Amino acid sequence: MISVHDFLTPLKKNGITFLTGVPCSFFKAAIDCTLDDSEFRYVMVPNEGAALAAASGAYLAGRKSLILIQNSGFGNLI
């Protein structure tokens, strides 16, 4: 398993500071760290479609973004 530090550090180094997704216990540690770090912005959404919309909007506004999503969530995007 990858540590939260090893997951978030490369994101920050590459300018990915906007994260979004459905609340998930698997990503809890990463989400908590982004909430505690002022360089990150995490937006909690009710479903995967809303996460895609939020990430797309952030991208169009000039921010690199990332969607935290589980395998089961991919079907909801279709």
C-alpha cells in the first residue's frame, strides 16, 4: 500500500492541487491530508458525475485536477 505522503507529494510537485470525489473510507487519509494542507483544494461531491463536472470546471479555470474514484464508480460516469 502506498503512503499518503508518497501519493500526495508527486501531485503537488506536478501542480495537481484540485481534488474531488465521493466520500470514501479508502481515500479517507488522503482526503484528510488535503483538507489540512492549504495548497490543496478538495471538493466533496454526491456522485461521480458531479466529480467529473467539478474537475472539468477546475481544468477550464486553469487548475490541474484529479478525481478520486473507485472501480465501482466508473459505471456511474457512463
